[in-house]
Amino acid sequence: MTSPARFLTVGQLATRSGVQTSALRFYESQGLISSRRTEGNQRRYARETLRRVAFIRAARVIGLSLREIVSALGELPEERTPDRDDWAQLSSAWRSVLDDRISELERLRDNLNGCIGCGCLSLESCALFNTDDVLAARGPGARRLLEEAPGD
């Protein structure tokens, strides 16, 4: 059996990773992945890029921002394929971020039917939950969704 090629074309990387070529070019422009160029100026990606792309996809699914992904990838080794210890370190760092997002989503779910503290004063319940628009002093937007509710 022949060994797989060490480098992949952008099309091969797209097929193997399930990510469109335009997204791969965007990832490269943002410094998330890198390629080498052939004499004909075609992109070639190291096979290890598959793991980085899988990592990016997983990070996007759980809701990490591009900035958070760039930061996390900056901690991965460029000279070798990331190993279990590398991934474990990154995933443990994500735990608090995910816990915060889960709390935000639960708060959104629980407050979706009532006043969200937006300061609109247009709902009948605003007289109960946001009398005289007192939440406006805490900043713009849906205050009850953007900050910890009292007693949380």
C-alpha cells in the first residue's frame, strides 16, 4: 500500500475536511492555517492541516469567536501534529467559556416569555419588571439577558 501524499491541494483538503475552498482560503487569510506554494503558485497544505481544520470546525460549532480560535491555535505546535495533550489543554481552557455560554442560553430560555430589560416600556409587564425604565441605568440593550440576573 502506498503512503498518502504529505501535501494536499485546496480541493483535496476541502473534500477531506468538509469545508469549502472559500472557507479554507479565508482561514488562511486569517492565519488559522497555512500553505506552501508550488512553482505554479498553487496552494499545498500539509496533512496536519486536516486536524487544524477539524479543530476550527469544532470550535465554531461550540460558538467560539474567530478571535478565540486564533488564540487557541496560537498555542498549538506548528512544527508537529498536535497530540492528545495539546488537545486536552485547549479543551480544558474552553470549559469555562462553554459554561458561561450555557448559563447565558439558559437565562435566555428562562426569560424569553417575560421582560428582557430592554427599556422599551412597550410590554404590559414592563410596569412590573422595569418600572420607570430603571434598567436603563445599567446600560443599553437587553440588560436581563446580558448580565447575571440577581440571585444567580
